[in-house]
Amino acid sequence: MTSTKGTVFNIQRYSIDDGPGIRTTVFFKGCPLSCVWCSNPESQNLAPELMHRDSLCKRCFRCVEACPAGAITVGSDGIVIDRDLCDACGECVSTCTHDAMRITGKEMSVDEVFDVVRRDADYYRDSGGGVTLSGGEVLFQPEFALALLKRFREAGFDTCVDSSGQGDTEGLRRLIPYVDLFYFDIKHLDPKVHRAETGRTNENILRNFAEVAVSGVPLAVRVPVVPGFNDSVDAIADIAELVAVHAPRATVHLLPYHRYGQQKYAMLGLDYELAAAETPSEEFLKAARAIMESRGLACEIAV
Ligand code: SF4
Ligand code: SF4
């Protein structure tokens, strides 16, 4: 039993994209970065948040009356939510009979998460799978992550941590002994470009990358390929150089930008800055893979 708690926005069972075999992925809520292409914008704030799906809204306006904070008003084109007033109490969610409202994120104990994860133990064993901690950012809640990883290790589950790399280095060091595989994002090596599109420079990430690389824990480097950010030969070559020097046995995963998360920005009342951006061409992705391979790195293009 452990009383450690954290904030989670999803626990996805039967995942096949977050590490080897069949896995359960625990998505932490809260991230110190704010990447403009983020496909999980609901993961960025630590606190639970209200999401409103306008396509399901029937304009009955019962939620306006139900909101104790006065955060919902009637506008010219449906309801308007004042996010500064909303404390995610959930009254409007239970009032809305059309599933147009939901709260994303909830506090969970280690025991509660473990109770979900252990249900699929047979699948992990049969498929070579396990549990993945993802986000948001795992390092943003290091005590919760550590307690979960210890619990999974005790149960004999394979563990993977999928991290942006931004976070306290000491907290990362404490996690490493309980991790069987790291997925580690490297986005851009120019600190100014990095800050412009993610909100932070990359020094902390590169320091943490070196920590993981020397630890000997198997490592896959994840490179989101984003138009106008790092879809250039120079940017990819810089990343290839870094990985080849520090983690030559790592596999590189190229993750082409996509717009899957766009609708969620509207549900959170956020602007989506990359509305006009296109998915990188197959030709460029193959060229990027060739750059990685020319440095002796195994490289896969995610679909
Ligand atoms: S209660 Fe639901 S359907 Fe009615 S206005 Fe509010 S969000 Fe829309
Ligand atoms: S979650 Fe609560 S505070 Fe926020 S809009 Fe709904 S009823 Fe109002």
C-alpha cells in the first residue's frame, strides 16, 4: 500500500504503440513544455480541466444555470466558458445529457493505478509487453512516477518511460533503476528554436539525455518531425550527430507531425497554431531516415 498520489488524464489498455508487446499506458497530466504541435493539449496543465465538444451541444443551456461559479454564459453562437472562473467542479458535466462536457484529469493513488494496470498482466506476459508511463511529462510528477515504477517492478511488469526529457535531473536519476526502456524525445538542438516552439530551451533535456544514455538502459530516441521547426536536413543531421555520439545503440523513431489533436484545442478553448501545417512528405522522411542510418543508427518512421 502506498498513499502517493498523482494526476492522470488517461489510462489506455491494450496499447501497441508505446513500447514492445501489449501495454497499458498511464498518461500523466502536467508538462513544463508547451509544444505548438502537441497532440494532447489536455496533458499540459497539471490541474483537471473542462472540455466542451461543441458538435454535441444542443444549446439547451442547462449548464448555464448549473454552474456555481458563473463560468458559463450564452454567446451569439452557443455557450461561452470563462476558463478563469471554471474550477472543473464537474456540475455541468452531470447536468449535460448530451455528453458535450467532460472533465479531463483526475487525482489517483498508486494503488488505484495499479488496480487498472494489473488486470492485463496475462497480456503483458504473453506478448512481451508491460506498462508505459507517458504524458504530459512523467518527470513533472517524479515521486508519483517513482512509486508507480517500484510497484510495477515488484509485480514483475516490464516498464517503459516516455519522456520529453524536461525535468529535475535528480528525480530522473532515481527513476532509472526501475525502467526497462526509455522513450526520450529530442526535438531540436538549437536552444533558441527549441524555446520558440516548446516554451523552453533544451539544456536541461540534453543533460538528462546524457544521463539516460550513460545509464545503459535501452533507449529509443523519438523525433517529432514538425514542418517549419525541424523538417530540414541540418536539424535532422544535428540530432543524428548527438545520438550517434551519446547513444549509438539507440533506435531513432521519426514521428511525422499530424493534426490528430486539433479538435481537442477547440474543446479546451485554445487556439491551434499549426492549422495550416502539412504532414512532412514521405520523401523528406526517407531522407531523414537515411541521415540517421548514415550515422550507423537504426531508424524507423512511425505511421
Ligand atoms: S448542457 Fe450540454 S447540451 Fe446543453 S448547452 Fe450545456 S453543453 Fe450544450
Ligand atoms: S466544471 Fe464547474 S465551474 Fe467549470 S464550467 Fe462546469 S460547472 Fe462551471
